[in-house]
Amino acid sequence: MDIRRLALLFIFAFSLMMLWDAWQREHNPPAPVATTPSADVAAIPGVSTAPAPVDAQIPQPSSALQQAAAAQTRESAAFAASLDTPPAESIFIDTDLARVEISTLGGDLVWLELRRFRAQEDKSQRFTLFNDNHRYAAQSGLTGAGLPNHKTLLTPIPGPRALAEGEDTLEVRLAAPEMNGVRAVKAYTFHRNSYLIDVAWEIENIGGAPVQTEAYFQLQRDDVAPSGDSFMLSTFYGVAVYTEAEKYQKVQYKEIVDSKAKFAKTANNGWLAMVQHYFVSAWAPQGDTLRDFYMRRLGDANSTLFAAGVILPAVVIAPGETRRLSVPLFAGPQEQAALKQVAPGLELVVDYGWLHIIAAPIFWVLEFINTLIGNWGWSIVALTVLIKLLFYPLSATSYKSMARMRTLTPKLMQLKERYANDKARLNQEMMKLYQTEKVNPLGGCLPILVQIPVFIALYWVLLGAVEMRDAPWIFWIKDLSAADPYYVLPIIMMASMFIQTRLNPTPPDPIQAKMMLIMPLVFGVMFFFFPAGLVLYWVVNNILSIAQQWQINHRLEKTGGTDGKKPKQAANDPQIKE
């Protein structure tokens, strides 16, 4: 197998791998499951249809999921009717980073608009992470008879609704109806220059008997793919769980439907998140408190609504005692520096594919370069130059091999004509020619193989970095995460790839030669839909490769294709006549 055929094999294999992965994500529909009588109320972990005695044995967190399953099977029509959705009001909160809507129904956070980011389709609008266009909300509640959950109507407590100048925090409080000797208040605490929101339940027992409860904190979302994902640029969106023992585990929504989801159910550390391209929402309990993680589909077999959350261990609140159960909620962009400060391992939600160990340091270098340059587009150019310099010796070896193969093309064509009907003899004579001319037909591919993991990792860095979103470069490129609106960069990339094919040795096989000419057009059309940051990297890399390859070809042509070293017996080879 010659160098052109092997190079084509690598290119097509990589392309097919990417296309197959994208096709799997795009076209694998959720498998249908049997209809169950569950409803939105059944998403409340541990809710029972019958009041439990207050002196009953305190359930361990690991039993909460079993209680929830039992509650679903025992749910009656009367109980469901008693929890019909009451009329709710909206509370609007303004901070330096976000505009938030909180519903008085359960105190759910139902709208989160990020001030620093624009919508994918309409750049005149701000990006919304939580919204009601497709259901996405943060919910929490308490388990136990008469205690408030995310279906309880709360009453706003008067107070400021905007983060004032000079203030670092803003607290918004909602009171639950007093019942069974329990007063409960749900409190949101927003912080300046932070996407972290403290969500807490303050429980005061004013009765004469102990009260036991568990607190749950969950995210509710449908499985609609986020805007901006496409067949070619599909990234992971779904649920993620992290614990120190099991590490980072991703769960697609279809796996929840199929009951094939594998994740840590119980731990004394870790977090749970819903992940999409560039953004994440995550519940991150602090300390080494025991916690349960759960995921389930809500509604019948046709429902596309899912709930995933964390349950804190049961507590007993003595008469006259007040307890505060709190879990921080991170809801914002996947900025690694901020994610690392929230919880260990949360930065892993940035989707770098299977080459995270290589991609993470590459992003660190890119981020460092940007602190010096101040423009992500020029930082990509600088990083590309740096990587090209790093791999210069390997690239030089590859280009030298291709240049020498180019000088052998006329002789290879003569051999093919002479031994057209004898494939075994043709291969034997070709190998003899390679040995005589001291040319390794695989010399151009092996150095490229070493670089492929780095190039793929860089591809995922540029695809997954939220810093590229709405980041301008120059002139018409206003967003490096979006496609070039005028297709200038893809056209330049096609031209550069065509020049590269002209610098490479012409394959003796006419079919291979045609394929090499078609490849720039095929890749160029594909890159029409790629983010401008990715295309910019390929354009700069191609231009540098052309310059390096032309310089090596020019030098070898001056020395007769031997790099200054005369090949043995090249002039006396009886098999080849010029």
C-alpha cells in the first residue's frame, strides 16, 4: 500500500468516525416503554399518599428512591386532583450577570437569561438557559406529609429584587403555608460576578412533636436538543453525575427511558448536572454529607420530560428547632476557571471527547495566549503556529518523504506500465526501487499519525470552548463559534487544500488521483457549516504546511531529490530507463 492510499484511508476513516458518531447522536430515538400512571407529582422523591407518623424510623437516603417508586404505584386520582396546579405569580430578579424569573408555584426557577451571551439564532436577544420555550427549570422541595414541595404555592416575602450597586449578595425569600406545626421558607441567594445560586429551605418546627423530612433538589427538562447543535457539530447533552469513586459519568436521555442508565446512586460527595453545548446547570451539595442521585422520565410513554436530582439525608427537627437545608446551584457557561471553584470535577462537563487528557492542556495554553493577545481569533492563529513549530521535525520528515516520492512518480508510472499484468512482480520492483532510492513509502504517514491525536484534541477544544461564543476576530467574523456568514474562510481552506494536493506526489492510480482532487471540494463543503474558529485553525495550518512543504520540495529539487546525499546505484538501475 503506497503513501497516497494510506493517507486517503486515514482521512476517510476519521471522517466516517465523526459522521457515524454524529449520526448516532442525531438519529437514535428513545425506545418506547410501557405507560405508567406517574405524573409530575411522582417526581417528588419520597412523597407518600398517606401521612406518616412523626415518630417513625428515619429513612436512610438509599431508601428514598424506593419510597418514590412505591408512591407512584399507590398514587390515587383523588391525591392527584388535590395537587392540581394553582394560579402562580412570577418574581423577576436582576443581577449583574442574569435576569431570573421565579415562580411562586414551588418557588421554581423557571427563567434564566444570561446578560453576557446572545441567543444562537437571533443575536439581538440574550441567551436563555432556563426557559418555558422548551421546559427547563430548577426545582426543590421537602418530603413528608404537609411539607412544601415543588407543587406548593408559596408567598413572596417583600424585599429587594435587584442586586444593588455596592452589594455582593441578594436574597429572595418565599414562605410556604404553615401546616402541621411547621413553618418553611425557601431562600435564593445570588452573588455578584457569579453564576452560583444558593438554594435553601429553612424549616422551623413550632409544633409539639419532632418532624422528619428529606430535601430534594432537581432539574426538570425535556429532551429537545439545544439550538446550535447540528448533524456535523453535535455535542453531548444529557445528565452527568460525578463522584470521587465513580468519576465522571454521562447519561443520555434515551438511556433513562430504556432504564439502561448507569451512574452512582449514593455517595458522600459529588454533584449532578444537566449538560448542553457551552452551558450547564448543576446541583453541587457541599461537604461529605451522604446524598442520593436519581433520574427518571415523567409522564407516560410519549412524554419527553425528565427529572434528575439529588436527595439530602433525612433530618429530625425537634420542637422549637430551626434547620437550614441548602445546596448550591450553578447555572451558566462552561467556563473552566469558574467550574473548578464550584466543585471538584465540574470542569469535566466541557465536552472534549475521548482526548480530554490532551485537550485540557491545549486549552490552558490557548487561554494563556489570549491573556497576552486579548483576541481569541489571533490566539487561535498563535496557537496553530506554536503547534506547527512543535511538530516541525515530524512534519519535515513527512514532507521530505512525500517530496522524494514525487521525484519517483515517473519511474513508478514506468514500472506500472511495464508490469501491468504481473502484480507480484510490480510490487517486487517497486520495493526494489524504494530501497535503491532510500525512500520509505510510509515515511510521510507515520509522522502524521503521531500528530493526529493532538489535532483531534484541538478540534474538540475549539468546538467546546464557550469562550469562542460571540467572540469576534476581524472584519466580518463577529462570532468564532458560528459559521463564516460569507464562506470566505471555507473557500480559502479549499484553495489551500488544492495547493497542497498539487505539491504532493501524483498517485499513479488515476482513481486515486481524481479522489485527491475531489477531497478539497468535499472537505470545503463540510467546513461551510463549521464554526469560524475551527476553519481559521485549518486555514492557518494549511498555509503553514504549504510554506513548509514548498520549501522542502524546492531544496530537494536542487539536490536531485536526495537532500544532498547521492543515492547508491540510482543512475545504474537496469530496471528503469529515463
